[in-house]
Amino acid sequence: MSRYVVIPRIRVQNANMQSNGFLLGGAPLMAASMFAHHLARQLGTQDQGLVYIHHDMQRLGGQAYGRFTPAQRRGAVFIGKKDYSSKNKHALSLQPTASCHLELSLVLRFATSRINVEKLKAILKRSRFAGGQIIEHAEISTYSDQDFEKALTEVKTGFVLLDRQNLLIEYQQRQQLNRIQAFTQLLALKSDPLRTFFNDESLSWLSATNLGYALLETPTDQRSGIRQAQDQDSTKHAYAEPLTGLVQYFSLGEILRQHGTADDQHWQDLHCLLWTYQWLQEDVFILQQQTKI
């Protein structure tokens, strides 16, 4: 038995906007997946997937001439003068960062028939999302495994995230480009050229986000200084690189309107919206949706 938990309208303050070393913005799907895993462990169960529903993102910084400059923070702690600026001995050094405020909803699937909602609320009060503080959320509700559509209807509006690896592969093959060229060109296309190329009127708002990582070495316990390791001598560590994927924001309201109608070409099984994580192979960890549209 499984149970769906709907946490609507989560407002997060000062979340990390840098989803990997070279990418700013994009829905924090990896953070959401690990957040669901954290909640499952606290509740004594297992997480089986999630639907991320975007409502709003407020980037913290300045915008001028089409270029966004993230707001920076000064160091707040004096540590032996080592954290002072090398150019100004009276100023603490900058801490390079990119932050944002988020508003999102989560539909989480847990491997249990019962959820203690009050315990979940208490966990949320002391948890963080993508490094940001959860300042409020709407009323939490739960649904049985057969009521997935009702769980989505509870949120009503917003934009769900769809895996569009299929577009990337098709564009690369038809244009005879390498994967990086195809990726950057697709992100640069506006709605009309995008729809014309794929002959699909539903296409718009493509984005990039981090969807996993690949190990660059064999995990080893012969390395000290691992963060949050309970036992430095036995905790394995490995360097990894991020795996950036192509996603599409799609109106949840439109999906719910089409579902079960004559116009329903993609949404017969709404479970295609669920993101799950897995080890694709021994050195590749990735987030995927169960079914591609």
C-alpha cells in the first residue's frame, strides 16, 4: 500500500538557486527528491516518488541590460582575520552565492497506508528545502493509492515538471549536432520556432536543471574531512559531476482538464508525472519519470 501526501504552497526563503556548478535557476528537483527522502526517513517509511509543482521563483539580485547579477553576502563571523577581504582589511570577505525565494507544491508518494500529519507538520517546522527556510505552507492532506488524481486536484494550479530528454535526442539527430550544441540551441528557441520544429502546439517553457550525478572515481574511505560523516574512518566518499537535463514546465490545470477527455493524448496515466530516483548503473544516480510523454 502507498499513500500520497500533498503539501501545497510551500514558501521557502533564501533557497539555493545554483543547482550545480555551472547552472543558475531551474526547478530544484534534486533538492526536492532528497527532501522527500528526508521526510520518509523521519516518518519511518520509504519515499516512492514525487510531483514537483512550480508556482513562483523570486531571484535575489539585480537585473540590468538582460543580465542577472546574484546578490552576495558578507561573512558574518570573525575567525582569526582570515575571512577578511584581501583588498580591504576592514571588510569581511564575500561568500559567493545565488539565492531565491520559492513557492511550490509537492505531491509525495510514501510506502505506507497511514501518515501522521501532525508529526509531518512538526518535521517541516525544523526542516529546510534547498538550503532555504520553510516559512509556511497550506494545509496538508493525504490520499489513498487510488486517489492520485484527487491529490493533484488538491493543488489545482501551477506548472508540473516533465522530462524532455526525448526532445533533446530528436533535435540532436535531426540537426546532426553533438549533445551540448543541441541542448543549448533548444534552450534558446522561443515558443513558436519550438512548436514548428516538433509540430507540437503544447511545447513551451523548456528549462535546464540538475537531474543526478555521475561518479568520477571509485568510492573510498581513505579520505578525511567528509562533511556530516558519523564515522570518518568508514564513510566512503567520491568526487562526482552533475548530470544536467532538459525539462518542460507544463500547466497542471491543462493536464487535469485534458485527462479522461477526447483530447487526452498523453495523460491517460497521470503517474507519468512522478519523478523517482535510482542508480542507473553503479556510478550513475539519476532522477527520471516513469513514462515519457
